[in-house]
Amino acid sequence: MARQNGGMPPLDERQAARIALRCLDLTSLKDDDTPASIEALARRAATPHGAPAALCVYPRFIGIARSALDAQGLAKVRVATVVNFPRGEASPAQAADDTAAAMAQGADEIDVVFPWRALRDGAPQAGVELIARCRAAAGDAPLKVILETGGLGDAALIRTASERAIEGGADFLKTSTGKAPVNATPEATTVMLDVIRAHGARVGLKVAGGLATLADVRVYLGLAAGVYGADRLTPATLRFGASSLLPVLLAAIEGSAAPASEPGY
């Protein structure tokens, strides 16, 4: 069989969708989120084809998400939340305090925004300090660092942000908040993966913002497989941050027509 993308055999649509489903951070980060909408999100996680890796919600909904998942028999689905979100302008002390508070409320994972504006303004070490303090506050919980690659724009800045995030203790590099005009792109992801490869592929990748189709998913699966290898495309190394992808993935697994989907969270 011909191989592409760093040794990954070509995946059919069902295979790609199954991998993406188990690597999905089913996400709702909307200004009008309510307890009822988060409970509904948790119910969506109980699919006939397996559960996503995590639910990602605002900190005030951590307990609601956990209870709703448990009620669905989904105790293994993790609850992720966001810190320094979405603008990335909190002080290191505030970001660390917010991380500690989220952990105390029961968060299993933290997605923290890198201070990308400070980097863009010539202060790369600000990111190291903030991430390191959040790393300490998160303990052993996975720390996913959102680079906001669309805001950085320049490949050299994306590379520097990736390096500084890993220096600070990131477990994952994440493309985007989903709140910027430009979110995940293959070009930015390639830069991030180059840095991840240079660090021994010990840091995971999370692609978020603007994902709407199975074709999008397959592009990023191929890029990730080129660094991690096909056998390591698991929630430990790869996440997709979205809610709109779920019906697309389920349709592909079931062999039905894909529904219309809106990109983003």
C-alpha cells in the first residue's frame, strides 16, 4: 500500500473520523453558554461510536460539565477549561491563580492563552514566565498552550511562541482560541510541528478554530502523523477543538451525508 504523510497509510473516511472522534475536545466557549447548554453538550458526548477525549468549557461550568458527564456514564471524559482567555493579557500571577482555581473546581485539563501580544511586541520571556507559573498551578494536569497563531501571523513568531511555550512546560501546543479572524491553518500547524519534532515529539498538538469538514481533519491527521507516527494519533498527542465537527464525524462513521457545519466553537 502506498504511504503518505510521514509513513501513515491512507485513511478512509471512517478511519479518519474515528481517530478524530476519540481525539476531540468537544467545546463550547460562547458568551451565551448556560448550565442547560453545557448539559446538552455533555449529552452529545454520549455517541454510539465512542466518546470524545474531553469537554472544554468556561471555568464557571466545570462542575456542571463534570456532573452531566457522570450522569451519562462518561466518567472517563475529561473536563478542560480555559485560562487567560481569549485575549491573553492577564498577568502571570493572575493566570496562575485562575489555573489553581480551575483545578480546585475539578478541571482535568487547562487550555491557557500564551501572551502572544507581548511576544509580538518584543517580549518573548513574558510567555515563559506565565506558562511556567500556570504549569506549577496545574500540577500533573495536561497544560495546553494556545498560541493564537492567526494573531502572530509570522512563521518566525509562531516558532518562537512554540519554543517559549515548551520551555515554560507546555504539554500541548494549541493553534487558536477560535475567537480570532484567522484560526488554525496547515501552514501555522506545520511550524508548530517542526518545533515539536525538534523537541522529540514529546509535546502534543491541538488544532482548534475554523474546523468544519472531514477534509480539514484529514489534512491535520496527515501532518500530525508525519511527526508522531500513525500509531501515536491518540488523545495523548493529538486533539481537535470544536463542537461543529461532531455531527460531521458521526456522519462519516455511519456512512451518511455530512450535515451543514459552521466552523469554530
